[in-house]
Amino acid sequence: MTSIGIHDIELATTHHLLDLGTLAETTGVDPAKYRLGLGQDEFSVPAADEDIVTMGATAALALLDRNGLDGVRTLLFATESGLDHSKAAGVFVHKLLGLPPQVRVAEIKQACYGGTAAIQAAVGIVQRNPNERVLVIASDIARYALDSPGEPTQGAGAAAILIGVDPALVEIEPASGLFSADVDDFWRPNDSSTAIVDGALSISAYLDAMTGAWDDLAAHGGPAFTEIDRLVYHQPYTKMARKAQARLGEHTGVDLGDDGLVPGAIYNRRLGNAYTASLYAGVASVLDHERDLVGKRLGMFSYGSGSVSEFLTGVVQPAAASRSDHFTSVLDARVPLSVPEYRELHARELPSNVDVETPRVTEAPFRFAGLRGSARRYERR
Ligand code: CAA
């Protein structure tokens, strides 16, 4: 059977960050609630000239610089934070990267699950024609209302993932476990820039979906729990991975405690929630921080509120041994905001019917230049 999976993965994030200690000082919340209770230290905040396109294009530029464009005929852009009801955000990326016209582009949506849906679609395309490779971009800005319980779990980030045959990083195994259910745990109406969330319901819906997807994986020939070496979970906040692992332990009768969760949380503790990119930031974090994973099996749980979820497994390939944690220096380079500066950026909404030029802030390769005639304009810096 053809081996298909993740050939390479690259992350990107925003110009700014908000330190949760700074937020705690202003709001009078015990900082331990954020650092221990949620397992978060910081979150990324986009500058006025950054969005899902600039982050996605930045991640994809580095990925394609390393791997070239050969065989890439599809770009799938997964996001919860779509910019237009009609046009796929990936079309802007297509232009910014100078991709040829012979590349199809589409956007995939199902909350945080969209990245996994895009990867599975990509695997199908490559299965049909092994000469093709698919560029998947998962890019999101997690926004909740100010002073809401979700506020400290905001964040922003993008993962660009190259799917192809004989993958250098992670071979995705054919069996996967699925679980979908119509739940009102988290959603974002078309006229709202912040999500509506029932926090307690979202946690229980996530955990129920995970055990449901696990059972389906088992029913479809997936590996036994003891044959999985590392588990990586969708991390809306990193404490959620600990809750998930505890629930899976109860469900399977194999209690792993918190074993193995630290490497997969290193980037996510600092990025915050990156919705579609969250699981793949966790996968990159594991691959970039553990040196002895080659030949080992990863279990990956993807959850998108609303809800659709999937349990995947993959076997780590030799190129993982030479990965570096260069994304740490990207996280370190972000510029901290004061709480008033963060609040001002949070409140910024662009009317779509007025021409606007955005201030020049980002130092990323691409910037969102503003609106002209209601259309979004981007620039390569
Ligand atoms: N020191 C240490 N820990 C503390 C503390 C302190 N001083 N004060 C509180 N805590 C702990 C609490 O005990 C709690 O721990 P447990 O979860 O282990 O019980 C934790 O900090 C959180 O505190 P609260 O229970 O008081 O919760 P909250 O009202 O602040 O809300 C939340 C937490 C529901 C996660 C909220 O941040 C939220 O709504 N977030 C957005 C929704 C979300 O992320 N849901 C996750 C599943 S849905 C999903 O995965 C999709 C997605 O990406 C959105």
C-alpha cells in the first residue's frame, strides 16, 4: 500500500503577544488560574496588518522554500476565521506565493476540525495520483469577547503542511476514528467576530467526542492503546490535553497520567488557541522537542466544536530526527502588548464598505494592506 502522510510542517504566528501574567494583573485574577488552571502562559495577537492570510502565507513560504513546488496542484485552506462568505482565503495566498494558475484552491470549514478534514482530502488526492502533493494551510485567530471566560484562551497561528507519498515526517495510517454530533457548544454567527461558547458543554462535548472517535478507531482496525507511543490532542488550552488523556485512561483502563504531554504543549502554551492549527502546532511541538521518536506511533485527536472529531494515528519517519525548534525564536521575537494596547486592537473592526489603509506594523514577509473598493489588498514586504 502507498505510504502517504506529512512530508513537512511549518508554523507561523503574529507580531504581538499578550502575557497572561499582565492580563491577570489588570483583571485581578490569580495568575495561577491561567498558568496552572488552563496551562497557558501567553497568547498571540495579530497586528492591524496581519490576518489568517498573512500567517498562512508566511508558514507556506518557508515550507515551499524547503520543499519546492513540484507536484503541488491543490491548496486547501482550513479556517474558522474566514474573511469572506464567498472567496477562499487561500486564493490570496495563491497570489502572494506566486503559485501557478494550475493549482486549485478551496476553503474548508468545521471549526477547529477543518485542518484534519483538509489533510484527509489531501491524502485522497495523493492516493489517486501519487505524483501530486497537496499544500494544506490551517490558519486561525481565536477571538472571544473581552472579560469573558474564553478571553485567556484566545490565540493565533498557522500551520502549513505538505502532504505526499513517502512522507519524510509522519506516515498517516489508513484507519481513523470518527465522531460527529450536532452540539451547540461553540459557534460564530456570520455577523459576529467573536465566538459564542458554552464552556462547560464544550469540554464535555470534546471528551465525549474523543471516546466516541476512539471506539470508532478501534472498530476500524486501529492500533491498541498500548501500541501508541505519544498522544497529541487538539489544545484549546493545554490543560485540555490533560483532561483528554485522563478520560482516555478511564475509558481504556490504561492510566497514562500526564505522560508525554509536555513536549506537545510547548508551542501551544505560548500561541494560545489556534483552532485548526492547534493540533498541528502540537504535532510540530512534539517532533521539534523529542529526538527519539523515529519509528514510534503518534495518536492525534482532532476536535471541532459543533461538532466533528477524528482520531488519527501516524508513524514518525527519519526526517523528524533532524528537526529544530526554530519556532521558539519566532515566538520569542513577538512584541508584548500592554492590556490597553491589546484591548484597542481587539476592538478594531474594519467596515467593509470604506477604503482603509492599515498601519505598517508586521515584520512578516506579507502584510494585509487594507480595503479598496471593499476588496482585501495584500503586499509582500
Ligand atoms: N490556581 C490554579 N488553578 C485554578 C485557579 C487557581 N487560582 N483558579 C481556577 N483554577 C482552575 C480551575 O480549577 C479549573 O480547573 P479544571 O478545569 O481542572 O477544573 C480551571 O482553572 C479553569 O477554571 P474554571 O473552571 O473556573 O473555568 P472558567 O470559567 O475560567 O472557564 C473555560 C474555562 C470553559 C475553558 C473557558 O476558558 C472557555 O470557555 N474557553 C473557550 C472554550 C474552550 O476552549 N473549550 C474547550 C473545549 S471546545 C474546543 O476544544 C474547541 C475550541 O478550540 C474552542
